Amino acid sequence: MVETKLGIKTIIIAATFAIISNDLKSQSTQRNKVLEVGDTIPDIVLNRVLNYQYAQIKTSDLKGKKVILDLWNKWCTSCIASFPKLEELQQKFANDITILTLTNNTEEEYIRLKKNSKILKQSKLPFIVGDTVLFNLISPPAVPFVAWFNEYGVLVAASKGTSVTEQSIETFISNNPISHDYRIKSLDTINEIRYPELANYKNNDSIRYRSIFKKEQKIEYRPTTKFYHNRNEGVGLDIIDGSILSIVSFAYSFNDERNILTKNSNLQHLILPIKFDDRERWSHENTYTYILRLEAGKYFFNSAQILSCMKKDIAEKVGIVGTRKKIAQEVLVLKSMNSNTRRIYMPETEKPVLEDTKNGIYIQNNDTKSLAKTLEIKINENTSSRPYIRVIDETNIKGNINIDLTFKDNSISEINKELKENGLLLTKAQREIECLVLEECINANTITQ
């Protein structure tokens, strides 16, 4: 009898071990798989849900209503800045959608961040924190990132956080394709099967190379730029899902797309829109793939040769040439009013915080250059009728500051009222700004430098 009992115990233990092993294997597989458009979300327990009617939920509990899942991280200031807008959209479409935020930061990290964040203190959005399983299933290449699930739990789209608008939500509710969808597709190795144009060589002075430059739908989550060096295929460059401006900027070694100008009005569609709401649409309308290979075995990696070939291709395919020059522009200069900084506090150890709130700017332990950049965004975000206005920091304030600005609107006069209370001021001035000026190209064969 003892042997029989031991045998039964052994069988029970072995069976239990097998069940646990299979369960762990299933969870491991679940963790390693990345959801693609068309996949159904597996049933996952979300253990830490804040600002919600339940502290713990399962993904299966969310079926029956369309869900917009906003992925973010504690260091992403643009993620946090988007929460008030998401909250407004949730209130407007409360009967049709549920907006949830998701981060793999721990609850402790969230609480520490909330102590210094004006937006998080005021937000009523549900926050799923300390999650790794669902976060890794979606596997965002960058944040903010949004996963759109229909009422059956099927992932129907994945997009950047800026794509969540009234229009895109109405499209989502109507079961129509979301125009800002970033197709979740794997990009295979670039070769002549995918791009037959790469089989044809051309010449740029003494440089023999092959390339493609074509407009196409986005095939990756975000733009990818990488240099290529292969003994069999040659050296070169891959730019996948790049905007036309990013490709032109790269070719001319110019890193500020805000200061790319045009001489010809018919080239205006190539310029980055001033209004931020228009930029996502512009990005999708101006998405290109550019791939270049210098002839294999003949060239070592040489960036000058690559950029020369890029300029020739841009001239041939787009019909433009760029010239770098300094141009006098009207700008806004951020200045300090004598030593009057009575409300600006110089911090020592606080975590840096920069929040572009709905009605102002909230900064902790950040420099005045960050303040100037955020003011520039505020001033330009709701206008498309005038040229982009740069804000330049000339305060000469050393170290970091704390400042909390609240204003009625984004007009310069309203912003200055609040800045003056803090010993700061925006004034109009003329400054020489380095620009890249684009103009129509007549003869592409002359573009080699």
C-alpha cells in the first residue's frame, strides 16, 4: 500500500509539474509574440490599474467596446503632455470608446513622477502601471504609441500618439481604416526582388552606384536611417519611411527642418506645416524610401560620395537643389529682466520635468533653452497663416529653473504677462538664422557637391 500511495503521489507530482511547465511555456510564448494587425489580444491580467472602477482587470473584460490603448513612459514629456487632450476625447466619445494608458514603469515610479507632474495630478485617465506582458506584446518601437482594438479584441491599427484625434476616433467608431495606421509589417532584407530598380547602375561623375527613391506607404513603425556596409553588395545608405525633408536634410547635412525654406511657391508642399495638427497628415503624404549602394568592391565607406549621389538623385526625382545660407529673420528673444526672478526657483536635486499643459507650461529643474523651445511650440501650434517664429534663449541664466506659467491663450501678449511676473520677457528682434533654401533644379547632372 505504501508503494501504491507513493506511486500515486509521484504521478500527481509529475502531472502537476507538467501542467505548471506547460503553463510557464504558454506564458513565455505569449510574452515573446508581438501582436500584429489582425491578431486578437490574449486574455491577460492587468494587476495595477489606477483611476479606474477596478484595481485589477483582464483584457477579456474590455471586449464589447472599442479600446484605444496609449503606451507611454516616464521620460516621455510629449506622452504626458497628450493626456489632457486624450481625456477630452474620452469625455466626448464616452459611449463609444475606452481610452486606457499603459506603461511598464512601476507603480512606485508613477507615484514619484506624479508628485512633480501637474498633468498627472489632475488627470482622470485610467493608468495601467507596472505592466510588462501587454507592453511587450505590443512592443512599441517608440512612445507615445497607440494600439487600436475593436470590440472583439482584435488589433485593427497601430499608430503614433499624435494620430489620436476626433477625426481618427470617428473613423475608428465607423469601422473604417484609420488613415494614420502604421502597418505592422516586417521589413525583409532589401534586395532586387523587393526593389527591382536596384539592379540598374548609374553614374555620378566617377562614382558608379545604384539607388531607388520612391514614394510609398509606411511599412515600418517609424522612420529608419542606417548606413550599409556589405562586402558583397557594397557600401551605402537605407532610409525607410523618411519624410522628403528628412532625406533632403540628410543629403545636405542640415539638422533643423524648421529652417528649410523654398524660393518657389510650387515647392511649398514639401515644407513642414506650421500647424502641428497638420504634420501627421503631411508626414504620410510625403513618405519616401531611399536606398543607395555604391558599386561593390570598388569603394570604401565615404560619406561625401554617398551625399553627392543623394543630391543628384534628389535633383532628378524631386527636381530640387538646396543651398545653405544665413538669412535675417524676425524672431522672438527670451530675455531676463534685470535680476527680477522672484518666482523662479533654482532647484538642486529634483527630477527634471517639462510639461506643455493645455493652458501653460510647467517646468521643474530644466534650463531656459527648454523653456524657449516649449514657448516656440506654444506660439506656433495654432497658426498656419504666418511664417514659423523662432524663440531664441538669451537670458544668460545659468543652471536649471522651476517655473509654472498659466495663460489664457497662446498669443505673445498673454504669454508675456505671465513671463513678466517671473522676471522674463519675449521681445521681437532680427537674427541671422542658418537656413537651407530649396529651389527648382534645371540640370541634375550639375549637382555633385
